[in-house]
Amino acid sequence: MISGTPEFWITQLNYIGLAALVVLGLVLLTGVGGLMSFGQAAFVGIGAYTTAYLTTAMGWSPWVALVLGLILTSIVAYVLGAITLRLSGHYLPLGTIAWCLSLYYLFGNLEFLGQYDGIAGIEAIHVFGISLSEGRHIYYLIWVAVLLSMWATRNLLNSRPGRAIRALKGGGGMAESFGINMASYKIIIFVYSALLACLSGWLYAHMQRAVSPSPFGLNYGIEYLFMAVVGGGSSVWGAIVGSGLILILKDQIQNVLPQIINTTANFELVVFGVLMVLVLQYARDGVWPIIASAWKAITGQKASQRNQAAPPVAEALPLRPRPEKGSLVLELDAARKEFGGLVAVNDISFTLRAGEIMGLIGPNGAGKSTTFNLISGVLPTTSGTISFLGKRLDKLLPRDIAKLGVGRTFQHVQLLPTMTVIENVALGAHLRRHVGVAAAALHLERKDEAELLHEAAKQLQRVGLGEYLYEQAGNLALGQQRIIEIARALAADPVLLLLDEPAAGLRYKEKQQLAQVLRQLSDEGMSILLVEHDMDFVMNLTDHLVVMDFGTKLAEGKPDEVQKNPKVLEAYLGGIDDDMEFDDDKQAGAPVVAGGAA
Ligand SMILES: Nc1ncnc2c1ncn2[C@@H]1O[C@H](COP(=O)(O)OP(=O)(O)OP(=O)(O)O)[C@@H](O)[C@H]1O
């Protein structure tokens, strides 16, 4: 097929393939991970210069030079990533600009790299004795590299590490609560994208047979980022669409513009800039999503995949040892939290035993969420101790607390809306299997992946959402999203379940179903601590209540005792309208405590 293609298009396709490799890395880094880099061109330079130097000055094989280039890139990217990825907001892009410029000037000033003249006379790559000296020969190698990289990146994104990577943008704090070290995933995708850029540089050097610093400068770094954004930052296909579109457009503008406006002045960049602004204005998510939805419309493929089959049956994941029913699980001893002069939690003490359901209630601003955040490690304590199964929690990070067996939900739902329901829940089971990035990219983790997905499906069926496995989580009602959060916490196989307002937004029937699930869990020995405003729900479900007001423990005991406590009634009387929730779906909706108080 390629033999009849004009030379011009072969060259164009080669350049598109080389750019697509770099942009694919940016899809992962920027589009999926939300980390903006202007510096990818510098990694292309490392790949190109390593092979240029080693093959010309040392006479080594290009294949050995490729391996060494990849190793060198990993080291440089790891070090640069460890420094720059700590920077947040606009400091990160500025950091990437700084190291792109530094590497560019390094290439141009090192004598053994030929300074600004670069290195010429690079030999062609040989594959099975065939020399890839011409554009139409190396074309095959470039596009095999592109397709394999796309396959590996897609595999990676649809795997255990991929789910964590997809949580980087907008779900980092949540993922840490499931034991996932998000900082290490930032470094992983940074190194991964640098390796793809290095591969592109290696191919480029052997295609051009000469290298000089100019294609590895900042303007190319910006262009790669542009390609990723225009293509559609979060899809692997966006890499090909973006690089193809920009390179072809640039070339066509250069050809057509002088004929239209009859001038030799360099207006191409102006026209190109205006076109880019229009694309970004009318296709904010890039061009690929438009192509994908048009394709779906043509082929009649439905957006919803609700009726897809459950994942194949797999071996059940091992369970962690559980404490004996009735034994001590959680103990707060004079836990205190001050925000400046405000004492949000004032020396609170209580205990929770295995199999017990405890409610933490109180008017708005009483300090419930702060107490919850002290237990889950989101906030450090000012003083006092918090112990879980005999281990101090108050000095640990949320991810270390999760590892010990504490699962949680959030007051404001924290799901990844574009991920399917089953993927969101599988994120909860992250710590229960260990799948590396290489195994995921090469799709060697099928057994582990099946087990994780099977576990997620099991938990979703347990909470009554078994028919929504493949729905996008963001398409479900808020009440259902809260239940998904509970399934995600259960997928972590916790000993202690922390639920922050689990009944908020649920209908009466859904609340009853939820109460039934929680009771069953407690019968199985799970300890549950819930913060809740819905008094009907709390009074009917919990074994034990702690009431807080102004950061202090006001009362503690069984629900029916607490309901009659005059101090509790007084605390609630002040804020009855704000603090008590009525069941819309229930006729007799008077809240228990408020009813008692009235
Ligand atoms: N990060 C913070 N910085 C300063 N003050 C805070 C912070 N977080 C909470 N507070 C204050 O601490 C007090 C307790 O807040 P907290 O959110 O724990 O109450 P709550 O009982 O959970 O209330 P709600 O039921 O409305 O969620 C409030 O006065 C609140 O304004």
C-alpha cells in the first residue's frame, strides 16, 4: 500500500507518528493525570542525542543506544519529576519550561554533542538485516511503535494502576484514603511519558540521520502540548488526531496562504493561532470526542452500557483477620482539634467495639466532621490520642490508616464521574492486589484484574446496585452515588467503616435498604461509625450514640436514652429547622428527637 504513496505523504505520516508518540505521553500526563508539561521536547532530545552520540562516536548499535537512552531518560525524568512534581498550580508548568530550556542549552553547548551544529552521519536502523534508510522503510517501524504504545497505554489506563492514575485529576485526596500513594503515580506517569518521548527521539535521529538542538526547544514543547489539547487530552486516539491535525494544518496553511493573500510575509503563525483559538473555543475537550460521538451516532452504539454482563467469576480476594465481636476497635482519648483560637473538637473520648454501629450526632458546626477527619487522618490532632486495634492513628497519613483496615465515605460525594461504577468501586480494592505498571501495560494482569473487578461487582450487588456496573458513575442519582461510595469502602475489606452522612439524598425506601445492609455488616462483625443528620435513620439503626455540641461531648448512650436526655433536647431545640431532617417520602415525618422535644 505504502509503495504507491507519494514521498511527501510518507514524510508527513512519519512526522505525525513521531509526534503522536510524544503526545501519547502527554495524554497520560496532562489529559488524564492533570499535570501540565511544556518540557517533553527535551526528553525527545535525550533519546535523539543519546543514540546520535553512541552510534557515531562510539560505533554502538542503535538498539543498544535505545536501551541506554531509555535508562538515561528514566533517571533524568525521575529526578526532574521528583523535584518539579512537588510544585502545584502554575509552578509546575513553569518548572517544566525551566528544565526544557536548561536541557536545550545543554545540548547546544556541550562540545561532544557538536554544540549548535549537532551530530551528523547517524547510521540507519537495521531490522532483520533490512536497512531502514529511507522514509518509506522507517515508516513501518515508526507506526508499529505508535500502535504498540497506544495498545500499552490503553491497557495501562484500564487496569489497577490506571484507575489510580485516572484519580489523579480531581480524586487524589479520595484515592489516598484508599491507601493509594498518589505522589508515586505522578512520578510513574511522568517517567512513562518521558520514555515515549525518548523513543520518538531515537526514531527521529535515525530517520533524519542528523540531530541539532532546535527540534528539542521550548517551542516544540508547546506544540506537543497543543496537539494533546486539540486532539482530545484524555483519549489515546486524541494523540493521533491532535498530531495529525496540527502538522497537516501547519503545512497546508504554509502552502495555501501565500496563494490567497499574495504575500511572502510570514502570516502562517497568525492564521494558525486564530484557528487554534477557534478549535479551543468550540471544541473544549478537543476534536476526538466529537469524532467518537459522531461514530457512535452513525453505528447506533448506545452511550449507556447498563446491560453489559458482570465480570467473569474469579477467585475471591483474601480477607483480613477480623477482631472478635465485642472487642475494642476504636478508642478516642481526649482527642482535640483547634483551628487557631477555635476549639472544633474539645477533648472528645469514646470507644467503638467490633460489630457495633455508632452514631455521631449534633447540630451544625458541632464538630462531627472534624472528629471524623481526625479518625481518618485527613486532619492531625492538636492533642489526645486515637487508637485503632491498639495502634495509634493520630500520627498516620490517610493512606496508612486505610492500610490498617479503615474504609470511609465522604460528606460530599467523591466519585470519578467519567469512570464506570464498577471501576470506581474497584479503586477501593486497590490495596488487595499488587499489579505493576509494566504488567498492566502488557496486559499480563488478567487474573488479578478479574479478581478486583469481581470483588467490585460483588460489593455493588450487595448494596443493590448490581445492574449499574457499567454505567458512568456521574450519570447516577446522588443517593445512588452515596451507595456506590459505601460499596467502594467495602471493597477495601475494612474492619471499621466510617460513613459521613450516608443517608443524605436517599429516598425512604433506599434508606431502609441501606439500614438493612449496614445491620447485616454489623452482624458479620464490622464496626461502623456514622455521622448523620437524619434522626429517624440514626435512632433506628445505631447501637450507641455520641452527641456533640460546640466541639464537646454532650451525651453518650443508647439511642432511646440519648433521646430523653434534657441536655440533648436543649441543644437541638435551638436549631430544630436547620439540624433535623424530615423524610419527604414518609407521612409521619417528625424527627424523633425534635418530636420528643416539642
Ligand atoms: N479547616 C477549618 N478551619 C477553621 N475552622 C474550621 C475548619 N473546619 C471546621 N471548622 C470549624 O469547626 C467547627 C466544627 O465544624 P465541623 O464541620 O466539624 O462541624 P459539623 O458538626 O460536622 O457540622 P455539619 O453538620 O454542618 O457538617 C465549625 O465552627 C467550623 O466552622
